[in-house]
Amino acid sequence: MIANTAFLAAVTTFLFVAWLAGELSYLTPYKTALFSAHGGRIGVAIVLTFLNLCGIYYWVARLLFLRDTGRKLTHLDRQLDTADTVIHELRHQLKR
């Protein structure tokens, strides 16, 4: 899940930076001066945007995909404790 959220955050960050570069095309003649004076700050802002997007996407993924995990695992545990379980081999492997 972490790899998926990092990938989605990287794609979103890339698309945002590309869109912003297109919108700020009038600053092209000054790009050398801008990057030499403010390149570090721009880089930190991009990294912070990426990390914030990772956090937001991870939170949303946990909210959507792991909502009923506890209830499902309790049901599986109860099913494995019964004598007439369908998953007979799995029950023996878990007891080892």
C-alpha cells in the first residue's frame, strides 16, 4: 500500500509541477537567476508537497480499503475454530 501511495503522490506531484511550469512560462528568461537564488527552496517545497500527498493518499487508502479488516479477521478466526471447517488443511498449518 505504501508503494501505491508513493507512486500516486509522485505522479500527482509531477503533473502539478508540469502544469505550474506551463503556467509560469513567462518567467523562462529569468530561470537561471531564479533557480540559482531560490532553487533550494523550490526543491524543498516540491519534496514537502510529495510527502504531504503521500500522507493524504495513505490515509485515504487505509480509510477505504482497511475499514472492515478486524471484523473479517474475527470471522475467519471463528471459522477456523470449528470442527467442520472447509479449510481443514489451513487449520492444521496454523496450529504448528
